[in-house]
Amino acid sequence: MGFSFQILAQDAHSAARIGRLRTPHGIVHTPAFMPVGTRAAVKTLTPNLLTDLGAEIILGNTYHLHVRPGASLIASLGGLHRFMAWPRPILTDSGGFQVFSLADLRNVTDEGVTFQSHIDGTRLFIGPREAIQIQHQLGADIIMTFDECPPATAPRSVVADAVARTTRWARICLEEHQHAYAEENQQALFAIVQGGTFDDLRRRCVDELLALDFPGYAIGGVAVGEPQEEIERITALCAELLPQDRPRYLMGVGRPEDILGAVQSGIDLFDCVLPTRNARNGEAITADGDLPIKAGRFKDDPNPVQPGCTCYTCRTFSRAYLRHLFNVGESLGGMLLTIHNVHFYLQLMADIRAAISSGTLSHYATQLRERRAVASVPEPAP
């Protein structure tokens, strides 16, 4: 089975849509959330747990897997799917986000980026051809073009240079993807739109990428320091410019409220470390706000994290028990909260798809936003 994308339903009151994304390793029902498996693992969750939770696709990090254990080693062991025993679809980023996140450890030129490894200081180079070669070795179903992600505070001239590199590198990525691996390749290559908060640069980037005719497009360079209203505005602008018949992926944006708004703008795919990272730090994400489970008010609370939630954690354990696990340093606490948070996100996407199908998305989004807005103010743990 190769790659295809089909729109099944469209919301009457917004740009939201339901889609079916076919990949060599299975179908993804969109809008969809991708749990982040940075180093070939979604932290604290086994593949069978992810399957039980309903995850249809996960994300891997090209830069980190290239540094350790190495793309060639993963390829020799059967590729990323076999390496991590995950049979369903995988999307790998290109390493472009590390151009932003590892700004103190890299040097950008028109040819690519020289990184100083955050592990041992070893210097390594990733350009557009290298990014495609690495992702080919990893073997993900969806791979990304190499891009330059500037910070939100970057001046216009720096953002313009990043857009020029991003579109130039996208062309090289496409050439490498089509020519070097044409006979055996079933991977779908998505391009990434950059341009910061400058509308004309976003439009320029979209126009140049559309001319290359990629099977999917991502919106990058958001949630990197800009105000919330700018995230929403840029997302809506780019989504409107991108083709109706191609999947649209908003990179790294993951608050439930952000996802709702982005879906209404026409976004199909999401990823974010928020549900797993927050869980390890003791925060449960619920429809009624985010709970700091280590807080003193939960010391003897017999209720589940979220009443009515059907995840294993909520069916089995109390808030008091989870608080105890965190306060005595038991790693089980992080695992159980991760199960809940990932379940919440995957159920959120299922509920969104159902609301689009029934024509009630606007009502559902308003209700959820109102419920989360009345969350209690956290109190410090004793």
C-alpha cells in the first residue's frame, strides 16, 4: 500500500475536515495527533500500550536518531519500524527544528548545518541531501524536507534568508528523494512552510513550495516564542493557502485549545511533547483543566484523574495514589499519567472527528474551551 490522502467529510461552519491518510504501514484517520517518540520511544510507553491507546501514527526525531544510535545501524537492523517494534505508520522530522533548538551548537550556511553534538561535542553536518539519506535509512512512512526554523524574535532579514534556504533545500530534498531512491521508495515527502510572522514571507514560501508539488505540507516555525494570537493567525493564513487535497501538518503545537482552533482552520496532523513531558512532571491534562497531581489537595482524593475517563489509569487508580507515587519518586507515576494524557489527546481527536461528522464541531469546541477555562488555580504541594 502506497501513500494517498482522501477527504471524507467537511465541516459546514469552518475549514475542518475528516480525512483518511493511507501509508505503507496502515491508515491514519485525520485530524490526528502523533505522540512523539524522539529517540525511537514514546517516553514510558511500550508499543503495545500505544496500540491499546489507539495511536495510529507516531513521530521520530531524525537528528537525535542520527546522533544515537545512528541511521545506518537502524537500517542494518531492519529500519525504524522493526528497531522499535512499532508496526504502524511513522513520520520523521528532518532535523530542521534542531536548527532552532540547538542554536548555540550549530552553524548555518547555504549548504546546510554543522552541528556540535549535544552528547560529546562531535561535529556533524546535515544538509538537504543528508537529511533525505538519513530518513531513507530510517524508513518512516512520511519524511520531511530539511528547513531552517528561525526564532520568533528574528528580524525580517534573517527570516527572509531562512525562507530562501528552506525553499532551496526543499528542491534539493525532492531531487534526492525522487532520483536516488526512485525504484524502491514508498515514502511520502512533505515540505515545510517557514516565514515567521511575516505574511508576505509565508505567502512566498507557500508559492515556491506549491510549484514543486509535494504530496503534503507542514507549517513550521510556530510556537517558537511568538504570542498566542500570532500562532493562530499564521496557522489560519498558511492553511488557507495550502491545497485542499493535500494533508496539512502543524508542527509542534499541542495545547488542546490550539488543536481545536487549528482543526477549524483546516489542519489534519499534529505532534507535541506536551502530553508526555507534562505527565512526567506530574501534570494531568483533562477536559476540566490541567491538574498538578502533586498538589496537597489530592493527598486523600479517592477520585480518578478525570471522572468518566476510560483510560487504564482512571479506571484503576485514585488521585491520592498518583500523588503518592510522585512524592516518593516512583517512576510508575509518570507512566500512569502519560497513559492518561496520551489517551486524552487521542480521544480528543476522535471526539473532534465525530463532531465534524455530526456538524457539531463549533458547539463541541466552545464547550471544551469553557470547561478548561474554569480550571482551579493550582496550590503548591506541601
